[in-house]
Amino acid sequence: MELAAGGRTGKGAGGMNFKRRTSPGRTLSLEQLERWLDELDPPVAGVSSIDGFLAAVAAGPSVIDPDVWIRSILRDHAQSARSAPARRTILKRYNRICIELAEKPEAYAPIYMRTKEGEVLLEDFANGFFTAMHLDLEAWKPFIADPQFGYPLAALLGHSTITGGPSWSDQLGDPSANLALADTWRMVPQIISLIHDQCAFARMTPAA
């Protein structure tokens, strides 16, 4: 399997205030980051899962301290000296996602895993997104209740295998429904842009 950026069609409007986190020093390519992650013991998520995680943090209703979500991603390795290039790489990707969603959403392209035959695998991205939602699930609940928000989100999370059971794609017996869900990856950029725009006010409003 290999990494690849997902395509998109359409565009959305940005609306998020954020602080850019910059950290001087060496960063890694995505391929180098994936190799570094593969060598960790205990293991952590891969690049596509991390990209889904970052999309949820950048687009969701909460403003979460990067120190918190970096620890959630890298776990026991977050503070080790040899993880510094990886941390900078992850922060750089997060900054890019924030900028693109706020200023140029048509440029945003998620990172997916693909088979050698070119089949897009959305599972890792969806798992990362779902994991990040649990950093502040209460903040997500009012949005999930809105069908205009909840249905597109469900199309993405339908590919997750950590939501408490088999993925929706595994459960669907209707071949046409399976085919539609298999094509969700094409819509993910628009889904993330929608989430970003709908949650913009919540991100700019201090928590009570």
C-alpha cells in the first residue's frame, strides 16, 4: 500500500481564526514520516490516520491545544528527542490544513492509503477523524444532531472500524449502497469543508 493525496471537486468558504504553530528545524517527507511511524514500539497510527485526525481538529467545533493532540497521536513517543522532526512535520501539515480550509478550501486534499492497484482505502483516515472527535465529543454532539451536518459526517465515519462494530461498508448488503459508500473518498474534501464552515462560530466562541 502507498500514500496518495485525495482529489476534490467544488469549493467552500473558510471562516476560522487560528494561531499558526511554527517550529524551526528539520521536517520529514510524508514517506519518511510513514517509515518512522512504522518503526515505533509501541506502535502508533500511520500518516493517513494522522491526516484524518488533523482534519477533525482543524475543522471541528473545539480549539484544542496542540500539545494535547500531539500527545494523543504520538503517545509514549511525543516527548522523545528523536520525535522532534516528526512533531514538526505533523504541526506543519496541521497548519497547512488550517490555512487551506480557511483561505483556499478548493486546494485541500486529504491523504489516503491506496493499494498497488490504485484502490483508495478510507478506513485509516476515518479512524483518525473519529479518534480526534473523542478529544471533545460533547462539542460535536449538537452538530451531529443536524441532518445537514450529521449525514455527510456519517458517510465519512461509515468507513471507520473503531466506532464499536464493523464498518458500514461491511454491514451493507445492497451492492448499490456499497458502491456509493466506496466512492465517499471523492466527497471527503467537501465534507471536511462543510464541517469547517458549520463549526466556525463554535471555534471562535469561548467555552462556557
